[in-house]
Amino acid sequence: MAEAYIVAATRTAGGRKKGKLAGWHPADLAGKVLDNLVDRVGADPALVEDVIMGCVGQAGEQGNNVARGAVLASKFPESVPATSVDRQCGSSQQALHFAAQAVMSGSMDIVIAAGVESMTRVPMGTPVILPAKEGLGSPMSPAQKKRYPNIQFSQFMGAEMVARKYGLTKDQLDEYAYLTHQKAIAATQGGAFKNEILPIEIADEAGEKSLHTVDEGIRFDASLDAIKGVKLLQEGGAITAATSSQICDGASGVMIVSEAGLKTLGVEPLARIHHLTVTGGDPVIMLEAPLPGTMKALEKAGMKIDDIDIFEVNEAFASVPVAWLQYTHADPDKLNVNGGAIALGHPLGASGAKLMATLVHALKNRNKRWGLQTMCEGGGLTNVTIVERL
């Protein structure tokens, strides 16, 4: 089977809800990422054979195939096609899988996998909430209700269920959240994100323009005492707002090519796609799937957990990576080495390609070889991607 290579990976710095990126239409923001990807490799945009873009809130400004909207908002010619993907939080990681599979099948040579989410302009849950208000029903069908009687699928409840199942305390989760802020601070101040972040022009209320280059969610004054002082979201639970991922605006992208694509572009690859896995689990506990999914991917790839140099496990809630460490026995020093979504933000459909941009640059910066990325996804799903830095 043909190989698939990553030749460029970029992301915007995260923006808080109603923060620095709130003024950007999501299609325009994603269009900037597309432009930056071809600029990074000096490619003619017309060479891109498809754009596959993750997005969860596919309504309003992110409706009507936002991927195509991003192409039409970019400098790409109209001949470049595009499609939008929704695998919930794993949407752009799935976009990456689809792009890699297109290249590995031999049907395409140059494909972009990307993601976008403006959680300011299209609030979380919009595609479900607005139709429900108009009396247009719910995604929960009669057959689903029969199979899962009296169950309301909830990521928050899933996070609490994971914490209970693995015996995780609030103190453990608070300490993890504090550590992820410290990693994100060190990475930002040490320039670890410099090569992956695309500066985005923004304007303040006075019209003064500047470049947005620092993830807005990082609490540079974070203290463990302050995190411990945040009240529980549910009495008797373990999760607080401080141990949950931050609502975030952002866009991200990865260019994936074949051997022929490498020759056409005349570039060296950043990494090779080594393995792709997607699997499902219990949709009620929902967020546990990355745990067995990681081990399944390693087994299929003929690898062991200690073979991996850097892990990116999305921090939807602190209970997920902490339980993941307990389940896999991975080295905690290899996990989310530059911090995660608790500090950096979780722009839903953009997070998959965002994490891959961080992973491949971290492998390069630290001179490491193997990286593994995974995340929990609504419906009890998970994607797992293993890459080799070249």
C-alpha cells in the first residue's frame, strides 16, 4: 500500500468565547489556514485534490458545507473540491484519516485535512437546540430510546462516570489541570508553538490591529490553590470548570501527500502516517473509548505503549487523560508535553488537526520518532493515529 506523508501542519492560536477570534467568520478563518498550508510548501493551490474539513456545529455560519465555504474564502481556485465531516470532537482527526486513506489508496496525491469551529458564533449544540425549539424533533430516535431507555447522552455525565469508574478524585484532576497549564505556559514562553501557529490579524474595540499568536485560554497566573477552589459542577462529583476543556474558537489543517506528491511539491515530509484506527464503545459513559482504542491501535500496529515517544490525548475533561494513563500505564512525562485543551482550548471540530499540528512539531522540536494521538468523541467513539517523524 502507498504511504501517506504529512508535509505541512498549522493551527491558529485558540480564542476564548467572545474573545480575540470572535470577529472572524469561520469560513474566512479556515480559509486562512488553507492558504497557509500551501504557502508553507510553496504549492500551487490548484494541485490540492480535495479539502476534508471537520466541523461539529454545522449550522448558521458553519452550515452549507463550511469546507467549501473555506475554499471559496481562500485563494484556492474554484476547481478545488471540499467536504465537511462530523465525528463530533474527532471530526478533523477523522478528516485526517480520510485524507490519508485517499492518498494510501492511490486515488489522490495531495489532500488537505482541516478543521474549524467558532464556538462564539455557532454555540455548542446549535444544530440540535435550534431545530428542537422549532418543533423539528431530536436526534434521539424511538429505536434508540428503546435500546437506551431513560438515558440522556451527556459528555459531562460521561466524564463523571469515567472518574468514578477509575477511582479518580477531585484532587487528582485539579493537580492534572494545574500541570497542563504549567506545560502550556512553558511551551508558549519557550517558543514551542512558534512554528505551528498561524498569526491571525485581529482588531480591538478601538480598531487597533495586532496579530493573535498566543492561545488565549492559558492562565499564566494559574495556581493549584485557585484551581482547587473552583466549585464542583455536580454535588458529589469530581469535575469542575477548571478541569474541563475551554470553549474555543480556532482552525487548523494538515497537508497529506503521496510519494508522487512529495516529488511534485519538491519538499521533505514532516512525518509519515503509520497507523489509523477508529472504534466505538459505550455511548453512555461515552468518553472511555480512547483507552481500549489506544491499545487496539498499538496491537494492530505491532507496537507497545513504551515505543511511543509523545502522546496527544485530548483533554475534553481531566478524567479522560488521567484514566487513560491508569489504563495504558504510559509514561506521564510523554503525555501532552505542551499542555492540552484544559489550558489551550478545545475548538471541537478543529481539535483533531490542531493536536496533530502540535504533535508533529513537538516530535521535531524534541528530536523524537513516534507519536500517537487520540481523543474521546460524542457517541462513544475514538480515533487513534500513529505517526513517525522523518
